[in-house]
Amino acid sequence: MEKNICIVGILVDERAHRAPEVQQVLTRHGSRILSRSGIPDPGRRRGIITLTMEADESERRTLERDLQQIEGVVVKSVALGPALM
């Protein structure tokens, strides 16, 4: 399958409580993650993580599905185009 550059946005409600589960999923998919940034504000109950990935459609959907199985997590992604190899 063709690999694409993808942007994945993750909104985590009750961030402090759900962070360990989210981190486990991201670690499992870590080989496809090129960059990660987040808004670490301990005073807020929600957190935002953005990922840049190089993944085929199946890999991206698997990551989304794994994250969406965590209560309070919303995931949206977009594939930008073929990765240059």
C-alpha cells in the first residue's frame, strides 16, 4: 500500500486521567509517527495532541480506531499525499 503523509488531531477529555492509555496507543504506533506536539496545560481538563505520520490508509485507520476506543478521546485525520521515498 502507498504511504501518505498524514496529520492526526487528538482531543483528550479528562487529560490527566486518560494520558497513560493514549500514550500506550501512541507508543504501539510510534514507528509511523514522524512528529508529535501537544498543549500541556495541567490547569485544563482537555488536551490536544497533533501527530504527523507516514502511514498507509490501513495503518492510519488502525491508529484512529485504537484511540477512539478510549472513552473521551476524539480523533480526526487527513492524508495529505504520497510520501516521497
